[in-house]
Amino acid sequence: MNKDLIIALLIDSENVSADYMRTVEQHLIAMGKVTYKRMYGDFTNESKNGNSKNWRKLVNEYALMPVQQYSYTENKNATDGRLIIDAMDILHTGAVTAVCIMASDSDYTGLAKRLKESNIYVIGAGEKKTPQAFVNACDRFLILDDKPAQKREKAQPAEPTPPKAAPKKAAAKKQKEEDAETVKVATKSRIEEFCVDMLETQNLAESSLEWLIQKIHQAFPQFDFKDYGVKKSYEFFDEKKFNLRRTDNTNWFISLR
């Protein structure tokens, strides 16, 4: 698989669960760089789009651009039409080499075929129920309810307990420090889990550490290994989980234990 694909991610929020977003992001980061992240649906109508509330919660976490699409006619879905139009607009910009359609809907079969005719690598992402016609039209299809990564829950910071006898300012300061430390530990755990997913997704026995760190920065833009009290990037990785080896003074490689 080419690790340098430039990918547009287009999501039909009305027929795929927000629970799968993390799984899809990890797979796409392994394949290349995601430049477009758009989700489509009627986010004002909970009865029509039961997923809308959960998708809205992910806007900032995954830097998604919501595209509001009202229905023109009762019981008719206008979302797929808007997604298809945008996909063709993106195609003609020449800015991407791959498009990921996150949906479990056969309505996108024609779009997948058309994109492939223009030498665009087409990635589908949907549930097992996805019609075979759409699956076959893609270059690669991710069956989301078959992926173990979706079952992992993001670590949540524990509720800090301020000392009862401490003054308010001191207690607040200590609480803030405890919160920061708890978040740091949780983030480290998420990053390690992400690295495991990257190596497993790419089916790599071993990877360049430089490549893996680039992928970490795509998923965690604020990550800096120095925040964890280490001077070199390779020192960040837990030796109980990862093997590290150096071929010369600069090139490091990493694998799972």
C-alpha cells in the first residue's frame, strides 16, 4: 500500500455510526494524509438522522467539517446527492489521489466507479450490511463492525479529589496539576494504542520510527515527546510493549513485542 495517498474523507452521517470514526481515521492515517474531512447530513433533524448528535460531538475532536443538507422532499434523502456532487468537485481540483466514502449505502456504487475511472484510489468504509455492489466498486473496503479498534474506549481522566484542609488556591492549583498529569497519562496510553494499531493495520513486522512519529503527529498534533521527560523520541516508547533497534546513528526502527 502506498503510504503517501492524499485522501478526501466524505462521511454520510445518516447511515453510519459515529462510533467508527476513530477506526477509520487510524486506517486512513496509515495510508497517507487526510486533507478533506467532511460529514454530510441534516443535523437539525434528530428524528431523521439519529446519528447527528453523536457526529456533532466529534466535529472538534477530529477536525470535521459538517455540511448541512436539508431534505427537499419528505422521505427523500438529499445527503447522498450532496456528497456525490462534492466528490466530483474535489476530483476536478486534482488535489487528492484517494477518496474514502464512509457509508453503508449502495447509492455510492456509481460514484466509486466514476472515481476509479479517473485513477482515484477508492476506499469504502461501512458495516457488513453494505451491499456487495458498493463493496466491489471500491479498491479497498473497511468492514467497520469487524474492526477491534472500534471497541476500545478512550481513556477518561479520573475525578481528582482536592485535599480537604488545603486553602482554596492551593487546592485548585493541586487539582489542576493532578488533572494535567492524569490527562498526560491517558494521552500516552492512547498514543501507544494508536502505534499498535498503525503497525497492525499496515501488517508491519517492523517500521521506521520516523514514519511512525509522523503518523502520531497527524493524529495528535500537539504531541511532543519532551513533555514526557525524555530527550529522544525513542525513549518515549515503553520497552515492555515495543522493540527498538538502530541501524546507525540516526535511523531507528520499531516493532511490537
